[in-house]
Amino acid sequence: MKRHDVIVVGAGPAGLAAAHRLSELGVRDVVVLEREREIGGVPRHCGHTGFGIVEFFRPMRGPDYARRLAASAERARVDIRTGTTVTQLLPGGEVETVGACGPERLSARAVLLATGARETPRSARLVSGTRPTGVTTTGALQQLVYLAGAKPFERAVIVGTELVSFSAILTLRHAGIEPVAMIEENSRITARRPGDWIARALFGVPVWTGTRLLAIHGRRRVEAVEIAHSGRREHIPCDGVVFTGRFLPEAALLSGSPIEIDPGTGGPSIDQHWRCSDSAYFAAGNLLRPIETAGVAWQEGRAAAEAIAAALAGALPMPERVLPIRWSAPLRYVYPQRLSQPGQPLHPLQLRARVARAASGRIAVIVNGREIWSRNIKALPERRIVLPGWPLSLEALEQVAVRLDETSAPVEEPAPRQSAIKPHSTLTERSSLGTVSD
């Protein structure tokens, strides 16, 4: 069994950015393992623009961005093995794989996990009804439309209002599919405004908040969905349902592995050097938490590559003491989750967090019992909280905590109001839902 310098698991933005950066830093024996037949990750089938601004200083469509990442890794002469699935992570940097040549065990001085995230499908959302065809996630829809050139249905209901939900509108329209409506359980959309206004004004798509999907009906294909809205149960005729968002880290490999999982993120617990509980493993990108943009994943991949290069050069000491970063509700998680000692002084210590529910108050960072930073915030579960970096000496650290003290006033939610945009005519003809709420 040959021992490589670095194995990268996953060829999306984080994995490819790391492979390219490792090459720049002089690490030559880098192997990238990707289960798909093509590299580039999720952006390969995202037909909308908005990628590449951080990385290449100009907006790009998803497929163009993915090709640019792939070309960078290929020019760096990185060994990329597609159609190769990692089946198990073993202690000390050994991985078991299955590919065209059958089962194989590989070993590396360092392994970077960059497997990304996935949307929650219908099965995990406990939506009742029948099991007809025509039910999909945004990612599966994008693959059908942009990679296979398929038109899986004619009229679809979008479930969810995250940023990816609005990209689903673009995918549907690209395929000539009518977006019948977008529904959201909460009293406001998840994405930032003016997403809902754009959906209505530019595309004529009704957006209903405070609306819950109760059941999907149909025999062989979807025929309608049943929803609860304003105290009423309604049926919306459609032949497709697109479940969007509610991302989860693609962390199946961590089960039964030597790597500790953080219950808050659902991904691996890491230290300030992107290092997992087994020091041969590092992690970056959306495996760490659901979910950030491709640009953030790309940046994290490069940062993890720099930590790996330092480890290979002997400049990153093995951890002798682990100092957990403490936090409490209403925070959902803070990462990195711990600080490893000994190590280089942290310049700066960069923390990211999210809340478990809508909350407002004063967030503070406490080091050795002393508050070093604070500010007032209004936070929603889907919005990241980025805490500024501080130069800290590891030798002097005894305790680091992040605390959010809530005020008595809840986070303000916009009051529902009538939309000035007339809902899609086909919907108003077939449903008694006549208004749209913000």
C-alpha cells in the first residue's frame, strides 16, 4: 500500500481549492478522490450566475465556475480519480475505497475531508401522502435539467424559501416548467429580501409564508399537494414538488470512523487548524456545517491546505492539550469547536456561529473570564454570525466562550401583508388562496 502525502476526499470547491493550494505550496503527491464521473461539485449543475466573485473576481455561471476550478487543479498536475467512492475512514489516515478497479486501501500523511452538504429529502421531512414520481430536491432537479437536458414535470410547487429555493425558480424556468407557488412554514422567508419580491415581480411566482405542506397526492405521478394556510386546508394541482434547503453535512463517512462529530453542526469537530479529532484528518467546506456559499468553501479549502502543508513540514505540533470553545443556547454551534495546544499564536482567531432559533441580544466573546468583544445582534438560524479575529497567545489561554444574552424583546418579524403582485392566473383559478403574504 503506497503512502501519499495528502488525500483529498471530494472534488467540489473546497477540495479543488485545497489541492491547487497544496501544489502551490510545494506538496506534489496529492490524490483527489471523487465519487462522481466529473469534478467540480454542485456548481456543475447550477445554471445561475453569482459564482467566482471571491475566487476569480468576476461573476460566473455554476458550470463555468466548476470548469475553472477543475482546470486549476489539472494544471497543478494533481492526481484526480473520479468514479471512486470512499467507503470507510480508518485511524491514522487510511481510507478504503471502491472504484473501477474494485476495492482498494489508500494511506496518506494527511487526509482532507471535503464532501460537502446535501438537502433534506422528503423522507426526512415526514410529509404524508402517496409516493408518486415527480418529487425531487433542488440538486436532483438541477442535474436533470442542466446535465441530462430533461424536463421532469410541467408545473411544480417549491417547498422552502432559502437562497437555493429561489435558484430553483431559475432552473424550472430554464426547463420551461411553470413554478406554481413557493411555500414556507415560517412567518417570513428564510433568504434575505428582496428575494420574495423578485420572485413575484419578475417571475409571477406566488410566495406564501405561514404555509405548511401536509401531503402529496397522486398515483403514478404527482397530481396535487395539500397545504395548510391561514387556518384552511387547500389543494394545489401540480405534477412536481421540489424540496429545497434544510442542508445537512454529507457526513455518512464519519459514522464508525475515528473522527468526532459535533452535534451542533452534524459535521466533524475541528480545531483552529481545521484538524479533526484524529490528527491525520482535516476538514473544510460545507461538511463543517450547513451551509455556506461556494466562495466560503473555496476559502476554507485553501486555509486547510496551508495548515496541512505546515503539518507535513513539521511546523504544526501534535496537540497535547485540547481547550473546548464553550457556548450555550440560543446558539446552535460555534466552530472551530476547540483549540489545540501547543501551537502557533492565533493571529487571528476567527469564529463562526449560528443560532438554533430567531434571537436578539448581545453576543460576546469571553477569554479567561474577560470579555474581549461584544455587539448587539438580531440573528436567524439560516444566517451565519462571523466574529472578528483576535491575536491570542495559546499559552495564556485557559477558557474561551461565546455567549448570546437575549433581550426581552423578540426578533422582529415583518407583519404579513397583501402583495401588490397578482398571483399566477392558473393558481387563482384552481385554488381559493387569493393573497400572498411576505
